[in-house]
Amino acid sequence: MGEEPGRLSVDPRQPPVPPSGRRARAFAWLLLGAVALAASPRVGAGQEPPDTIRADTLGADTILRCWRDGARFSEAVQMAFLTLLAETPDTLIARKNGVAVAEDVSRHAAEVLAAGGALNDKGRAGIRALTRELRDEAHALNPGTTADLTCAALFVVILEGGWDR
């Protein structure tokens, strides 16, 4: 099967090959853009959703750094989540409760990170306290946008083969 410019040829008898290198990053940017657009309805035509860059660089880089430093998978993911939440107030929380509440949650996440996050007992106690603070029957403090961006960051790491230590 020959490839035509601008077209991808696929042999239906072969399993799909995940994109790698620049193709993986481009594919991940498409996903991240969709997630960020869904998270931030205020983005206008021609503007890049601000959370896209955070998930691609800050989120993925945090996962990779923690993983390569010997953290467990769950710890690396928790650290990325906390880092993203600490750096950028969650837009779902902001839409439900206002920007001030979202900023308070971000400050609490930053305190948990400063205590060690998922990497030590004091930080894990902070995670438990933050989890209790965010739970309510109405799910009004659900940091759903940060969760989406964390998943997108994981997607970038996986596509780029980042799980090799």
C-alpha cells in the first residue's frame, strides 16, 4: 500500500501502530486541545486553550520526573494532579463556585505539594485532608478539569514511551 501525501495508509490485517515522536506529540496536542476547549468555554477562535500547555509540559513532565526518580505509578499520577491543581485553579470548580473558591482549592493543593505530596507520609496525610475537603454530595468541589488534564498528560507520557525507567 503506497502512501499518498497527506494520507495515512492502513493495512487492516495489521494491528495499529501507535504514533511516536512528533506524531505522538501532535496527536496528544489534538486531545489536549479538545479537553481544554471543553474545560474553558471562554476561549475564542484562534486562541490556544491555556490549560493545553500545562497538561502537555507541566503534567507530563511531573509524571516523568516522579517516575524516573523511583515513584510508584499512582504517586507519579497524584503528583501531576496536585501540581496541575496547585498551578491553575480548576475551571469546573470555578464555574460551580466562583474563582475565589477555585483559587482556595489551588492554594490547598500547593500546601499539600509543599508537604511532600504523594511522596511522604506528611504529604499523603495532606492528600487525605484535601480529599475530605473536596467531597460533598453535590460534587460542587470536584476538580474535574484537573482530572481531565491529568489524563491527557498521562496520554502524552504513554504515547511518547515515557514509562521506561
